[in-house]
Amino acid sequence: MPDLVTVTIDEQKVTVPKGSLVIEAATQIGIDVPRFCYHPKLSAVGMCRMCLGEVGMPKMNPDRTPALNEDGTPQIAMMPKPQTLCTTQAAEGMVVLSETPAVVKMRQAVLEFLLANHPLDCPICDKGGECMLQDQTMAYAQGHSRVQDLYHLRRDLDKDYLLSEFITLDRERCIQCARCTRFLDEVAQDPVLELVARGSRTMIDTMSDPPVDSKYSGNTIDICPVGALTSRAFRFRSRVWEVKNVPTVSMIDGSGTNIFVSQRNETLIRVIPRDNEAINECWISDRDRFGLEYIDNDARLTYPLVRRDGKLEPATWDEALQLVTDKIKAAKEQRGANSIGAVGGPKLTNEGALSMARLFGDVVGTPNVDAGWTPTITTPGKPPATFYEELEGADVILVLGANPNEELCSLDLRLKKAAFQRKAHLINCNPYKTPLDRLARQSLIYNEGSEVALLNGLAKLVHQSWTAEPAQTEALRNNVEGRAGATAWIDSLGPYSSNRAAELAGISEPDLRAAATAIAGSERLFLLVGEDVSPAVLSTLQNLAALKGRSDYLVVLHPEPNAVGVRRAGLAPREGGLDGQGMLDATFKGNLKVLYIAANNPLHWAADYDLAQRALQTAEFVVVQTLFENELTEHADVVLPAASFMEQDGTTTNFHGKVQNLKQVFRPRERRDDDGNTLSACAPDWIIFTKLAQLLGKDFGYTRVGDWTQQFKALPALTPNEVRFTPVTYEASPAVAPEGTFQLLTGNLLYDGGESFPYCDRLNRVVPEPFVYINRADARKLGIENLALVEVKSARGAVQVRAKLGREVKAGTVWMPRRLRAVQVNRIIEVDKPYTAVTLTKLQDAPPKETLPADMHAVGVGEGTPVDMNISTAVVP
Amino acid sequence: MAYEDEPKIIHQHINVPDIKKIDVYEAHDGYQAWRKALSEMSGDDVLNEVKASGLAGRGGAWFPTGMKWSFMPKPVFPKYLVCNCDESEPGTFSNREIVIKHPHILLEGFMLGCYAIGCNHGYIYVRGEFMQGYATLRRALAEARARGYVGKNVLGSGFDLEITLHVGAGAYICGEETALLSSLEGDRGQPRLKPPFPAVEGLYAKPTSVNNVETLSNVPFIIGQGAAAFRQWGTEKAPGMKIVSVSGHVNKPGNYEVPVGTSIRKILEEYAGGVLGGKGIKVFFPGGSSTPMLTPDKLDTPLDPQSITAAGSILGTAGLCIFDEDVDVVKVTHRLLRFYKHESCGKCTPCREGNDWLVAILNRLAQGRGKDGDADLLVDMATNIAGRSFCLLGDAAATPVLSSIKNFREDYEKHITNPIEEKVFIPLTSGNGH
């Protein structure tokens, strides 16, 4: 329990923890202290002077006893100068006056000063209606201006200074509160905005290249107290009071970011954060903010397509669903249910996934059900319910094989907060450098594939500290002794001396030792691991977690939105069934005839592009349920138009298992005739699956999404991890990279130009051209300079990309984003080998391409014949 | 007694030719105090001697130096001593003369200060525009290093001392100690929140003491001759001497080192040769442009912090600016406000926007196109700045406005229709010496 102090604010007493700011204490008892520069998530600076108040402290007698008035109340000595309440810490007995005539005059003065050079272009200002300056002027300013006759002296500054693809700056409106610069410095840890010049010429500017290069830059728009920083996507599009802010959850990444989607006339106007201290605080990433524009794109599918004579043609829902039903029935009768495969995707809602699993698992009866094309690991236990609170309270955090900056934005900010503000000891282990290394106390850049050796080495050192440090012995002994597999596990660690482990992992032995010391001494260890590591690595981590008694603090990071939820809903192979990879194989071999793909794309996500393509060509019947026509729908026999998460109610699960409600923002996109009559519309996945089940003879009886939600919630709850130890041995990769080749590493990129990017105007512009990171020393040997065009060639194929030189990768390795627009690494990766060896060849230089190839924009479907709409948006008839 | 024959502390040898060279300085007892301290005294002895001398900060705050040094937490390392050589107050030029003519006395005092607080790496922050001073200091530091006064194991005492010179980018605000520290760290020169005070978290978040050039230059004398010798001059509350920078309409402008408590009239008439052309005085600043103006009836005030405060102003840096009876107070204020507007760092609203606005109104008065009530408007604006700004720059800017309107409101009324006469020349700084 922290020390408490009691302060009196405007004659109300309030008790707060020692060290709290007076402005926080005032807010607690409902006293509104006006402010501009103060923001609860940022450091207090006391710049705007709006929150000035009168502060007094109890007087002390010379003998250090409180001086009392005659009536026994303490005498208060008021400070000679007013104090900013946003920087004054509450102290016992403090008296604060925030509404005296003097204070009122001070506020008037600050507002008068701020307005002296403010353009007052509120009628055309995006911030109008939610502007702090506007509100506080109404509340506290004098009714008249004393500077009218100096109007001609107002500063004439940039009105549309483009800071980045997302943000534009109106310098006349800026009140120099430094909220934006502090956010980027302290929270995002991307110091890309800076105050420049001084005095009344002070303004903000960016020095970074590309400008304002932060994945969180959009938050500066929200925290700007005036309309200085505005969104280029939202600019001049609407007044804020004309939009309806619908609370929902972003299904862009696995964070489960809480957002408001502002809509007007069924059009997406903007996306703003929704405070949730348990998930995203008040921040969202730029991808959440600018990545939902696809909803309104004309290329959205609004009616089913059916292949007739080799060509996809518009069809009615009845026709399409009947066709799918017939084909499934036929395949089942002729070859059994095993000839049918269904693969969902992490973009399905919990309800969509559950209805899909029930449809194919129970109604169709096939064991071949999965949620993706590559095997992934899942969190072995139940992550702590207060995940971020625990994470911020952790003293040592080990991150392995993940790059939150490109994968999980909310987590990235929390890790930054933990490392920067809470001084957690962050150990970042990755085969290549990531932005997290800037904050990590230790970054262990290991050899790809040597995770087991590294972790066994760590575990051995931690276990050895058992005898070295008597204080920890007891705790460790309790964690290990009598546990399943403990003895065998300890024996198995024998060969992993720190020297050998460090050598195998390619890191320095002192680094390994330092990491082990930190882990051994930690009380609140947290382990985070990327979803792409092998199950063996996960077991090794489980051992380490169990050794420290932190089994439930090992969490797998899933970059995709509902990765946890779809698996929990049952999108996983049943007994004897094939997984995604196996289904592609079986389809190619002719064993699987019908392939049903919902919210997924094997050409993007499968490990082997060629296999996916051949399988799709071989399959007898392919159903694709999707938002847009794309590469995949070219192989489809039936295309069903699905609704996005913004067009349906439901729930989604984020990477640490938190289930949150989605709320419908828009009616499912529709096609209308000239008179405005709805002809057809896309439909939420759960409706499509429920309807298909009906047609296949099984009526679930569910007419509302809530029915499915109930079913989802009735699934068995996650149980805490069972503590046991599994010996894992490191098997060194026998393959040695041939001379002159490089080991190809891959990873995720946030702006990967993926499926919805072409339909998001702003976001699409920041997608980089395909590139490969090459170690500077390697590049020098090969004569490759920065941004040169190179050919990356493996035994399977070659791609042409730009070289980016740096120290992100170790010598002997190169790194490519796994999915980046046209260049798919799964075209060259060798799936059956431990790793892919590539050669680099410099090509004749061509200037870097700036724009998106025209063919990336999907061409909209032609007018076609009007079709009947037989599937409603919310209720199954 | 003529000024030249009076006893002095810092200025004792300042006019000896080539005293800026280390040989000449050593020939005049230079670095004896430093040798004495290293061989005979501990750091605490030096600190106690300074404490006993009652030396107070000559940068304007008059805070006891010994006390400031004793606030530094003992067990924290490293800690820093920073010399504030960013003298930029209009009307104040005493540090400038010390640095240019007599750099070694500053260096010696600085070394003693480092020794007293146990600092192994000190910084001298030199004002951006003061390149001559920087060059002189650099030469002097190189000489001192060559003689072993700075470096590892100074004079075999086991005490390591490194001194770094740093040049700012030219900003008045960097004379404010926290802004100076920000600038020294490479950030924008803007004041920081206090608390934490520099003695707790200063340079690089370590305990730091920031001291003025003149303060440190007094230390060699205190250590060499003892605290009692220092206390023979000055008042009980502010012992020692103060270099008074006299400028404006006087016959002999310049720096005069006089015992604290000498009357202003004596300095003006005996040392500075009286007002130019034998005219009367309209107004004067006792302590640089940031201090409230005083009228000639206060000329007999003793120049010590307490008496000047009692007279309604502040002693500050003792930059005595004299304005004769023909001076136009509005023009003086206008000129000063343009300075403060230019130097406002822009961090807080009142100073950033308020100074801009004050200048706009003074501009129109200067052009003889004022409005009725402008004086009241100025007073109200200045009141809204004073005491509300982040640091004292805002107060400094409001002061000339408030004090000039208080004393000479009729001048402002006059300028509502009459423009300022441009021919009046107001020198605010003098050349070097006498």
C-alpha cells in the first residue's frame, strides 16, 4: 500500500497516493482543471500554463509543529506565485484553490494569449466540435478580444504542411503544447517530430526520412488539443458531430485493439481509438487507423459468383449455395467425407469459425478442418487475465523469435513502456535485429534454428544458480522437485555448457551468462514467443518457465487477429484429419476433391506457393468465401461474398485470449439498382455456414449471432498449464550452406501490402517496394550498394528485389519480408529443407519504382444481371 | 582614494599585461590556492572555507555558494560542476572581462569548486556569441593542462580532474541553469521543471552545481587568504566585493569591483565620472535590464541585495544602467522588450505569446499611433505574464513594462500621438575596461 496524502481542493478533501499530481486528484473528485499540454499518459511539462492554481502548504512553527489558527485549524501559507497543477505533486495538508477570481483571470489570460495568434478557422477545422481550445474558450475565456486591432500582425504560416502520408500540419493552429513530440518520444519511442526555432516562431517539424516514420503517428492527431495535426484521410470530410462513432474491435492484428469506427451515411469516415486500459490504453496503430478503408471500396464483392463455362459469373445466393450443397453432397456420397477439406482463417469471428467448424466437422463430417496452411504453436496454458498489467509489472521479459513492432502494435507499445518507464530487463532473442533491440537491455542475435541450444544453455545456467545462490535455491527446488520429467530433463541439459550453447547459438558467452543471471534473479519473469517457432522450441521455453514457476507467463504471439479464437472454436484437424498443408498435398495428389476456403488465401499464406497453386488447379471444386476478387478467386468455382468484421456483430479473441465484442458498424455492403432497391449483399460468415448446414439437412436453429456466441462461450474454458518438464535436444542442422550462398531468413512486415492494402488509399502508399536486408560486409564483398536491384535465387526460383544494407542481419544471412505485395517469398523458400540457401546477384540498375503496379487494383465486376437477394443481413430466414 | 588604489579581489591583477598567460598569472600568486588546497586541505575543508566566507552567488540570485555545494548528495557519483559563462543580460558585462583578460582566475576557482564538491569532470558552458572568450579560455585551459593543474592525478595529489569547454548556440535563456543543462546535454535550450533541482538531478540526471563565473573567480582568494580576509569587505549578509558593470550615460562606463554595500552614488560619481554632460538622471537599473527601474531619489541606496530590495528593485547581477534626464522611457522599454521577445524560448504560453503582443503594442506607441488605454493594456498584459511563466524570463520581460509605466505613465500617454525620436542613442553595454 503506497503512502497516502490528503489534499484539499476547493474545500473538498481527497486522498491520493503520495506523488500523485494535483490535477489527477482534482479529476478524481470531479473538479475539471483546464489543460492543454497535460496528458495522463505523457510526462508532465507545465508548458501551457492553463492549469495554474493557487497552492498553499500548512505553516510550520519554528519547532516543526504545525502552526494552528485560534480555532485549531492549521494555518496555511499560500505560495507567492500560482503553480501549475499538472506538475505539482500532492502533499499532506496541501490546499489548492482552482476557482478563485485570480485563477479565473489567469485562465482568461492564457486563452487570450493562445487566441492572439490562432486563426479561428473553426468552421473549416476538422477538430471543431472536439477541440480543447474551443471548449475551454467557451468555458473560461472573456467574451471579447483585445487584439482585434492587431489582427493584421497575426502570423501567416503553413496551413497544409504535409508531415507524412497520413498527417498534415496546420501551423497557424498549433499551440506548441508538445503533446505530439512527447508521445513519439516517450510512448512510441520514435522521436520523429521535434520542436524547432524558438519564441513565438516555435513550431513542430520532422527530421526523419521517410517523414514521421512511426507506426503510431496517427495518435498525435487524437492527442493534438487543437486542429494542428489532422488526418489526411479525414481532412474536410465531415464534422465530428455528424458521424456516429460505433465501438468495435479492430481485426487488423492480434492485439484486439479497441476502436470507434465513425460512420456517416454507411460510409467509413475515420477510425479513432477507444480507451481500454486492459488492451490498447488510448493508442492505436496507423494500420488500424488507416487500414479499414477497404470497407467502402467499389471492388467489394456484393453477390456470389459461379463459374460457368470457365468464367465466373454473378449468381443469386440461392443458386450459389445450392451448387455448393450439391457438390459437397456428391463428393461425400461418391468418395466419403474425407474427400472434402475446409480451411478457415484468423480473420473469421469466433462465431464464423465456430459455425464453420460445426458445419464441416459435424454436418459434413470431414476431419479435414484447419485454420491455416502452416503448423503453428499455441499458448500452452491460460495467459494471465490481466495480461498487460502483469507484463508491465514484470522485471525480466524474454522475447524470442518475434518482432512486435511489425506484428502486434499494442504489445509493442507495452513492451516499450515496460522497458523504458518501468525499467524491465528486456532480453530480445531473434535471428536478426528488430526495433525492439533499441530498448532491450540485451539482444541475443542467434543463429536461425539454434533456439533449443540457446534456451537449454540458459536453462542450465539458471538451474546451476540453484547451488550458487542459496536465496533462490528454495524456490527453484520447489519448482522442480517431484515434477513430471524433472530428473530426465535436468540430465538432458548436461551437454549444454554455457560455452557450447553460446557457440551453437552464435552469441557471446558473457551475453548468455548475463541473460541467465537476469532470469535466475527475476521474480516476475515473462516469456513471449513468436508463433513461427517449432513445437520443440516451445517445449524448451515451457521447461524454462516451469523452472522459474512461471508456466502461465509463457505466451505465444499471434500476429493475426483471431488466431486464438478460430482454433478454440474448433478449426483444427479432427481425429485422422489433414491439416492445411496436408490438404494442399492431398488435393494435389487427387485425394481431396472439394476445398472450401474461408477468409484465407493459400497463395499468400501457404509455405509453398507452387504447391498451393497446383493444388488449386487440381481440385475438382473450390469454394472461396472472401471480400474481394483476387488471385485466389481465379481458381474458384464458387465465390461467396463475405462481410467484414465491421459489418457484423460477434466476438473476437485476441492473442492473449481476451474475448471482446464486435459491433456492427455498417450494413453488409450491397448492390442496388438505379432506384435504390437492394439487389444483393454480402453476408457474415456465420450466416453463410448456418444456411449451408440448413441446406445440407441440419438446422442448428440459430437465427441470431448471439446463439453462436453462446455456443462459443460454452466451449470448455482454457485450463492452466500443467507443469512438467520435457527433455528437448538440439539437433544441429547437418546442412552446411554451400559456399557463396546465404541463409534466407523471413519475417512479418506490418505494411506488407497484403490483401486489403490495395483498397486502402493512404496505407497503400507506405508499403515499401520489395526488398532484402543484406549485411553491409557481405554486400561490400559482392559489390552490391544500397537500393541496388538484386536477384535472390534459391534452388526453387528467383525474385528481384531492392537491396537494403545494414546491420539488421548477421553476415551470411539475408532477410526478406514473408509477404510483401508481388514478391512472395513462398515462391522461393525450400519447405523440405531446414533452411533455404540463396545466392545474390546484382542486376542492371533500374530506378526504384514508386507506385503500385496497376494490376494490383482488382477490377470491379461488370454490371451483370440483377439477382434476387435471398439471404438477409442479420437473421437467417 | 582613486579607484585604482582601492583593494580588490578579482580585479587585483586584471590589468597586468598578459595576465591571461599562465607564466604571468603564476608570477602574481596564480594557482597558489589550488596548490594549497591539494596539498593541505580536503575537499570538505575547501567547502567549509567557502561556507565561512559567506560568498553568495554573483549570477544574480545571491544564494550562498557554500550552502549550494553542501546540498550535493555525497554518495552519488559522478557529480558535476558547471560554470555558467552564458552572461547575456543587457547591462551586465562583468564575466566577460574576467574571461577575456583574466581566464586563469576563473579556471583556478573552477578547479577549487570541483575539488570542494568531489567532481572529477566539470563543464564550462560558454555563451554562443562569446567566441573571443571561448578562444581565451581554451588557450588558458591548454596551458593549465600542460602545467598539470588539470588531468589525471593533479599535481600528484591523487585527484583527477577533467574540464570540458562547451559553446552554446547563442540563447539568453541558456543562462537559466536548467536550460543551460539541457543545452549542454544537446537538447533544446529550454528550462526544465524544478523539482528535481540540479543539486539532485542535474546534468545527465546526476547531482550538479551550476555557478557563475564571478562567484568561482572569488574562490581562489578565499582559499588563498582565508574566509576572514574575504569578510573584511561587504555587509554581514553579503560579504566580499561585487563587480559593478556601469553603462549608459556616464563618463567612464566599465566594470568596477567595489565592496558590497557601496552606495550607488559613490560608484557613479567617484568611479564612473558622473553623468555625461553633467545632466541629471531620469532613471536607472540597479542590476541589469531585468530588474525594476529606480528613480534618482534612490541613488544613495547601498549596493547590497537587501538594501536594493528594500528600495523596490533587485540587485541581480549589479549591471548599473544609467539613463539621463532626456531619455525616452518608452523607447528604453521598447528596445528591451524586443530583446526579450527575441530571446523567449517559446516553451510556455505567457512568455511566448505575451512578449510578442507587448512588442506589437509598444511598436505602435513608438510610431505615435497608440490608442487610448494602451498603457493600461500593457500593464494588464505584463501582469498576466509576470509570475505565470515557466521560468523567470517572463518576469524579466514584464518588469521594465510595469516599472516604467508605474513611474512614467505620462511618457506613454504622450506616445499615443508622438512617435519616438530616433536620434536618442542608448548604449546598454560598454567596451572593455575604463
